[in-house]
Amino acid sequence: MLLAVAALLSACASDKPAETWSGGDPAHLAADQAACHDESAKLDVNDPSNYSDPRYGVTSAMAEAVARDNPLANRGAIVRQASFDTCMNDKGWRQDQ
């Protein structure tokens, strides 16, 4: 039973579509993604001073509000994904839907 639940959860996790980006120079996509992943990984999601950060303040404040309404949400993952998306947008990339 436990193995079946684990298999189901891993199948659901792998259903996430791959991110596709457009608008920038395709030759720089991998480097821009790496830089943005690095930048978002360094963001301390528990630091309240992030609220005054001009790039990530709104993201941090919104994640805090989500955490209040849904304490089971992974606020760290939400903030890091949002900061990654913001970084990519700043570099001229737009995520395709």
C-alpha cells in the first residue's frame, strides 16, 4: 500500500510541464537560467528585510500572506520560484504558457 502511494505521488510530481522561455537570445538561455537559479537559491525566504527589496519585496510579502492562509504551503519554494521568474523577466525572457 505504501509503495502504491509513493508511486502515485512520484507520478504526480513528474506531470509538471517543462518550462519554456522566449524573448531572449537562445544562446544565453542556459546561462541566464543558471544565474537566476543561483540568485533565487541565495534568497533568504525567512528574512523580513526582503520586504523592502525592490525586486523581491512584493513576492516575499505575498508568500507570507499565502503562508498565513495556507500554513501547509511551501513558502520557500513559492518565493524561490517567483524570484526565479522575476530574474528571468528582468533578463528579457517571458515564460511560454
